[in-house]
Amino acid sequence: MMNRVAVDIGGTFTDLVIESAGSPPRIGKVLTTPHDLVEGVVGAIEAAGVPLESTELFIHGTTSGLNTLLERRGAKVALVTTRGFRDVYLIGRGHRPDMYDLRYRKPEPLLERSDIIEIDERLAADGTVLTPVDRNSVEIAAKAIDEGGYDAVAVCLIHSYVDPRHELEVRALLDEHLGGLPILLSHETAPEWREYERTSTAVTSAYITPKVHAYLQRISAELQARGLKVPLHITQSNGGAMTADLAADRAALTLFSGPVGGVVGGRAIGRQLDRPNLICIDMGGTSFDVSLVRDGEVGLQSEFELAGLPILAPAVELVTIGAGGGSVIHEELGGLRVGPRSAGSTPGPACYGHGGTEPTVSDANALLGRLPAQQRLAGSMVLDVAAAERALENVASGFGIGPVELAEQALEVTHFAMAEAIRELTVERGLHPRDFALAAFGGAGPLHAAFLADELEIDEVVIPAHPGAFSAWGMLQGDVRYDVVTTFYRRFEDVGDDLAATIESLKEKVHRAMGSDATTRLRFEVSVELRYVGQEYSLLIPLVEQSADSQLAGDFHAAYLTRYGHSNPEAPIEFVAVRMAGIVDFPGEGSDGAAMSGSAPGVLGTQDVVFGGRAVATRVLDRSAVGAEPVEGPVIIVEQSTTTVVPPGWRVDSNRGGHLLMTRSIGGSR
Amino acid sequence: MSPANPTPATVEVVRNAFISGAEQMRRNLYRSAYSPVIYEMKDCSVGIYDTDGRLLGQAPGLPFFLGSLGGTLRAVIERKGLDVFGEGDIWLVNDSTICGSHLNDVTVFAPVFIEGVLRGFTAAKAHWNDVGAKEAGYVGDSVDIFQEGLRIGPTRLVTAGVLDQQILDLIALNSRFPTALIGDLMAEISACRTGVERFQSIVARFGWPDVEASIAAVFAQAETLDRESVAAIPDGVYTAEGHLDNDGVLTTPVHVRVRVTIAGDSMTVDLTGSNEQCTGSINSGIVQTRSAIEQAFKFLVNPQAPVSGGNFRNLEVIAPSGTCFNPSETAACLHYGPHLMLAMDLMVRALSTAVPDRAAAGHVGDSWNITFVGEDRNGLFLSGESLTGGWGAHAGGDGESALIHSAAGDFKNFPIETMEQRYPLRLHRHGLRDGSGGKGRFRGGLGIVREYETLSPCTVQLWFERTEEPSWGLFGGEAGAPPEISVILPGEAPVLMPKANGLRVPAGARILVKTGGGGGWGDPTERDPDGVLRDRRLGLAD
């Protein structure tokens, strides 16, 4: 029997999911091994007894690139650039986001001025050669790099996105002197205009490449040694997978490799349950992430920032706010504030009993009875409700209210902040949350989901099966994908045959890059970035025909109207870029059965839970006790690593795929 | 009906809802605007206000506009009363005597009605590239407001949802760039409507009595914070003065004098003794003058806290009429910023002895504009930039290099590749200006060097201030290097030219711009030797 395996490395646990056709997925969980992450992966494989010989897909979300960047443990990088533009990377865009701060500092760059070397060459904006590459200046650069003890080189030349010839020539020359050193070319990491952002992307890539490369080589070798016969696949920031070989050369595409599994999983749930429009929320101890699945597709962004540094690379669009179980409830100048400060894991929320004295969102949930005593926190911790109450009492007295009242009010503030994050992705684009179902995961997501749904007038909430390893499960529900883009700056009416030719060349690029993944099942999705002439921000419009026809123009005007509430069908349009995704479905079949096995006792107990200021006697159920027959709220459902609150006026059943589906009861409250 | 007594949660949610409503307006404006001056340079601001023009939530793109929208609304209400406003109306106004800024900054606002009752306004202010001034681009030598473009008094453009096409046509007809103008206006209208919807949804949820009471509570929180912070500054009178090179028409300097009085928990900023109204366009209406002083107050008083109508209640601003800070109705106002930025910087300098830990040495004190206007295949083009420079050092460290001036915030510079794709221009150099930071125990930030070449004949406008009195040092620190601009016509020697209006140049002209550095802080001999060595190694200073 063939199987498919995914491994996701989290801060605390390394999760493994193994699927084979016709049977429920199995989950393995071991402690993450920070000193050497591969050890944890191997441990999870051994613990779960995965027969790697019969594995037809092995997929992995790596945090290697992201951690290397955030912890600043990357390579020593040299940057080679056009004469006259040495400081582009250091200057950045010159803005002051903290506009009232007299001491504002720009984000710390990944290299310093002495690491930047100018060479003589220059292209004009249309690709004309103004100054050919001067061999001598490149040789001087090579010597400096050789003597400087660098680990990697980034090359970013002005206008290389129009014509890569100079960057290619420079690499060839550098290679002669620096054989073996990774050389990242800006037009390959991001063939888009705007020299600072493209340089930043190339430098960041060079900075993380050696570490990512070494990690992927090691894990691939370990898996092969244990019998894996297929190439290891890595989840990319865009939610698709690519081979580890390709990922090693495209490290910048893996920066969100870890977090996107949940979003891809959300999309899969949407397909299983026939809910093409989903708002996915992932809430843990410190942060709350929102992403969107619309018409069955994950929302992507083409650019993002990490530690203040811009990266031009497709990534699942996430809105993150600092709201989690550890967010501190406090008073500031007579106002009630929740977060963004977090109690972290030490001392953590007061209810953890580790000496925390400041009340947190988790403490509010504990005092309101929404974290039942049967719920073991992080494995074995016993909930200290009395400590939570004391902590809340300290703050509540300042407002002249009781701790229970404060707990409910603090959650109201939190739910509003979360709802605002969701509105940013929906209402602001002319979408209404009402038209979506809410998928909640992460340790704390299911605790808050129903209240958030009330806030946003959403009628359905899905709590996925295997919430404890949801990200790993999600990775298996994706596909192999490779995104390419090219700047395509033309007036709409001037496009002619250029568009079709550009699409053909992008297809070739995808074929070359995907290598063995580019099977006969490869399909393409093409979209174009359009805007009104003179604007900066563009809209991404799917391309149906390969021409700039009236249908495409109509699609653009309509999308603009939806997004901004006005449009101008008379105004001229221009192209900015063409984007393409090459997609291949994963081999084999996934599992389809319900995830839940084992027969825990159904009703674990009854306890008072506060809803709307009233304590209501509420049953506590083990998740396995919820079946196809709807259970009316109020009820609390516990399982390993998460708790689901079903308030009065909501009901819940367990549906296809073992997912919990919460809906508003007829006559339910709003 | 019992008096409203909102819960702490309601107060907090209402507070955040108005702020995020304004954020939503801002994102809407940025993304649908036509002109780079809005979407990249963020020369705009949006906010939500009550019927007294008091701020409920703002999202400033240009911090300089911090208080100007509320001031503009109050000035309009003073003239028109509240009865003229109807549901679904949209108004606009740009007259400098009402808005305080130049005519290019056009304020669009919408009344907010809830169950038939006027409860507030939403407003957006944004810079339009051309409103029909005597020349395209950034006129540097205007002597009255009539040379600066179309004056629009408070005008209803949309009545109950219906746009008055005749007014729109009239305005568009007066611009050299009518398409961009209409696009930017529509973006502002859209932003205002977004704000109206958010305002209404907030009230629909909590009811007006609770919202009103929450607003009062939020204002009280902000006021307390401001008063506590000012009270921590030692009482006294603190003064500073300085000057600009000239007003673009006369050759004499423009004097600015700032006298800050701290008495208990209140601050008074008196501009008496500053220059008379300028012949050139260095003049600002009182609304913009007050807005700039509020921004400088914000630099020194709780810079991290959000702003609301409860702020600045302990701040008094005195700007005698007839000065450049409160000129006549017909004064030229196109360069309404330089003397305000200088006044802001002088406020920081004046208080630096009282609260050194909140202060910084002199920083980029001007907008440093370079504008090219000409014809290309798409017709008339205009490339306008405001260049970055060095910020002042402070007790905590060196000043930052290549950062936009104090009046602007989330402004982004113009990418070289975008500029060269769009306009017949080429950049030969874009880098830090070595050695331009003022020496000190902590070094001032560096200015930049940019070298342009014109690829077709065009007109150049240059406005670079503070060449005579550059960014000063404090506590023994030295001043930063002054800006230095030279124009090099083909085959000719460079000519120093900090200001130029409508300079016609052929293809192949080069303009070499060096912007100023920030001031240093403390005795240069006390600089940490590692810092000296590092600066030398990296070539940042000698």
C-alpha cells in the first residue's frame, strides 16, 4: 500500500501525518529538537513506523530560511551592483513609518557598505546597452570577494528585469574565479522592477541559501538512507510544493513554508465540505493569523516584508495581529487594553501556575469556564483557575467591576480586534464575511471562533479534524506549484502579439525550473497585473484568452469597481506584469475517512460556563463523542491540544472528513 | 433616558473602531489614487471627526497634516454653519485661507448622518499635481495666490449622492492633468464614503449615546496623557531662532522665532517676532501653522500614542496676523512648508536643554524638491520628487541617513527603474553623501547624492532650502553639510543653483544634487573610537 507523508516542525512539536488511500490519516507527534531539527523528523518517522520504501510523496515545511533570517545567523554576503548605485540597498526607500519618532532607525540591513562592490555596466530602461560589462571591474570584484571570506554573492544590476544578459555575464565571470560559491542573480530571484526591493530579495536569498541548502541536503540524505525513493518536496510560501533540489536554489520561496500548511488545509476542507469561500484563522499563544480561501483558491500576495526587509516573492496572504492566549489584559490611562504584549511561555498566563500574575486572554477563558479542567494544557499542565481569578481581579478593581465581567469584556475587545483583521481582508475588498464560512485552528482558534462568527455575522464554523497536526495535514492537500512572473509594462492597446509570446516564454521557464515535476499533467494558470494608466497599484486579473481583448478590460473594470467602489471604463489601462503558475497535482490518493479513532468516554462532566454575564451549566464532551447527530450548545468539546466552545444558540455535528461543523441553531441568538 | 455609561470594552472597541475606520480610508485612498505624490509620497491624510471638527480617528500619510483636517472642518463650519449639510453630500475645499496649505492640497469631506441626524464628518486631504498654477510643476516664484491655481472655497460637489458634473468639469478644465485630477478626486471621495459607512456601522452597533460617551472617555484619556507628559518638562521659557535662505522672490532671509513656555501641564508656542508675510510663497494659513506645531508637540510628547480630539488641549499656539505664519487671504502659499519645518525643528531645539532625552539635533529641514516637466509620447509629463537627507543625532545614538523630512512620514522615494521607465530621465548616481553628517559624540545622518540626466528638452524646478543655515548640532555637535545643487548644461561648467523656476534645459543636461546631513550631538572628541573607525572603514565620514 502506497502512502503519503508530511512533516511540519513547530516550536514545540514536530508533527507527522501519514495518509494512505481508504484509511484515516495517522498522526505522529514528537518533541522538536532545536539543536538539530533533522533528528526530530527522523524521530517522528520512526515513532510512526513510516514505511518510506512505499512512500510516493514526502512533503515537508521548513522553517530553516525563516529562522536563519529572523535570528540573523545567515551567510556573509557580498553584493555586486551597477557603478553609481552602491548604496541603493542601504538607503532603502527613505520613509519613516513611525512618523512621530525623532530617533527612527531603518531596519538593519543584512550586510554593510564594505560588502557592496560596484562594477562598470549599465542598461537603459528599454534594455539597450549603455555600458557593456567591464571584465576588469568584475575581476576586481571577484578578487575582493575571494579575499573577503564570503559565503554567498548577490548580483543586482539596474534594469536586469528587462534583460538579464549582464547579470548572466557577470555570473559567468565570477564563477571562473569563485567556483562553487552560491551566486544569486536578482532577475532570477525576482524579475521585477524597483531596484531596492529586487536587491533586498536577492540579498536575503543569498543570506539564507547556504543554511537552507545544507539543511535540505542533510534531510534528503537521511530520508534516502531510510528508504525514501521519491524526491523530497518542500512547501513554498505560496502554498504549493517544489522539490528540495529546486527549493535549495530558490530559498526565498520557502520563507513561509511552515505557516502556509494550515491555509492549504483550509482550502482542502472547503473542497471536502463544498465551502469554496473560507476565512481561515490560526490562533496560538502570541498571534492571530487570518487568510482567505476564495472560490476555492488561496489568496496570494506578490510582495511582503520580514523584519522590515521587502521580499518580492509570492506568498499566501496573511494578516497577523498580536492577539493570542498570552495577550496581556491591562489598564492604560483609564482604558481597557488587551495586548499586544504577551506573557509568553514563561511565566505565561496566570492559569498555567508558573508564577504569572498579569491576566491574559487564556486566564479570561479559564475563569469563564471555557477552558475546562479536563483540558490538559500543553500536555500535562493543570489549570489554576484561582490564579487566573486573582490576576483578573487586580485589573478589574481599577474599573470598579468584577473579574468575571472583566474577563468577558476583555474577550469582547479581543474579538473585535480579530474581526478587524478579518475585515481588512474582506470588507475592504468589497467582500462580506457573511458569504464565508470560518475555519478555526491553532491551539486557541476554536475557543474563540463562534464569538468571532457572531461579530462578523458568519453562520458556519468549521473546526478541522486533526487540529493538533493541521498544518502537516494541510501540506498533503496541496499540489506541486511553481510561480513565475515577468514585468510587462505596456499600454493595453499596444500589446499585440507580445502577450502570447511572453506567456510562451514563461511556460518554458516553468518547464525548465520544475524539471522532473513537469509531467504531462502540468497545467498553467495565467494572470496579469493591470491598472489605469498613471496608477501605481495594480489588480491581478485571471487571463482567460491570451490577448488584451475587451473581455479582459471588462474584467478589470469590474474588479476595480468591486475593490474600490468606483471605476472608469473610459480611462486607458496598462499592463504591469504577467504572472504564471505551473501546477501539477500530487500523485496518489489521500485518505478520506474520519480521523477520529479510539473510544474515549463521551460526556466528561458538566460545569458552569459564563455566556453573556450568566453562568450556564454546560456539558463537557470528548471530541470523539460528537457524531453526525447535532449536539446543541452550550457545550465544550475537548481534545488533545485544543478546546472548542459551542455557545448557546449554536449546534455542532461531526461531518465528512471528521471535521466539526458548528452552525447557528434556528432561532439562535445574534 | 438614562445617561450613557458604556463598559470599558465598549470604550476600547469604539476607540479602535474609529482608528481602524480611518486606516481603511487610507488604504482605500492609496490604492486607488492616480498620482505618485499620493500613493508613494503619501502627501495626504484622512480622518473621522465629530461635528465640532474634533478628531475621532486618523490615519495620517503626511504627519504635517495631523491637525489640518479638523482645523479646515472647523473653518468651514464657522463660515457655513451645520445646516447646509445633507445626507450623501460630498464637499471639497482648497483655499489656503481655510485649509492653511497650498492650493494643490485639496480637502474632500463628507457629512455623516445617522437616522437623519448629523453626527460627524469624514475627510481626506491629498496633493493634486496641477490645479492650474501659472506654470506646470512646483512654482517657486509666485507672489500672490492667484498665480498658484484655482481657489476653491467650500463647495458641494455631490448632493445626496448625485455628482455635479459642471463643477467637476470646471475644476478639471483648470488643470494640465485632468485625468489624474479626476482619478485622485474619485479616490478621495471613495475614501470619504468608506469612512461614512464605518462611522454608521459603529453607531449602529452601540447606539449613539454609548458612542458619544465613549468618545468623551477616549478624549479624557488622551488629555491626561498629554498633560502628564508636559508636566514632566521643567517650567520655564525656552527660545530658539533661525532663518531660511530666502522666499524664492526676494534675496533676504526669512526669520523664524519660537518661544516655548511651559507652565505646569500646559505649553504655549509663540511665533511672535518671526518674519512678516513673505513676498514669495513661504506663507501658511493659521490652520496649517497650528497643525505643524501640533506635530512638533507630538515629537516631544508621547510620540507613540495615537492621536484624538483629546490631544493638544494643553497646547496654545500664538501666530500674529500679518506674519508668514498667519498671512493675508491673498498671500502666496505654495511653499507653505519650509518655515513651518524650521519652526518645528526650532521647538525641538528650544526644549533640548529642558528634556535632552526627548530631543535631537537638527535634521532634514526642507522638502528639497526637484521637478521635471516636459513632453513625451504620452503628452505632458511631470516627475516631482522630494529628496531625503540626514537626520539629527541624539543622546541615544547617531542620526539616521537618507530619510525623508519631518513633515512627511511613510513617504517612499522614487525607484530609479520606475523613473527611467516612465520619464525621459536617467540617473547616473544615487548614493549616500560621504562626510555630510555633522560631527559629534553621536554623528548626524548622511544626506544623499543623486545625478540626473535629461534625455529630452524639459523644464526643471529646483527648491532647496537651508543652504545658509544647515541642520545644526547640539551640545557641542557640529552642523551637517548644507545641500549643494549644480546644473551642468552640455559643454558648460557646473553652476550652483539651489532654487530655479521654470529653467529650460536641453537633452543631455545634468543636475547633481547633494542633500544635507543631520546635525551632530555632543563633543566630537568624545565619540567612541570604534564608531570613528567604523565610519572610516565604511567611508561614511573621514
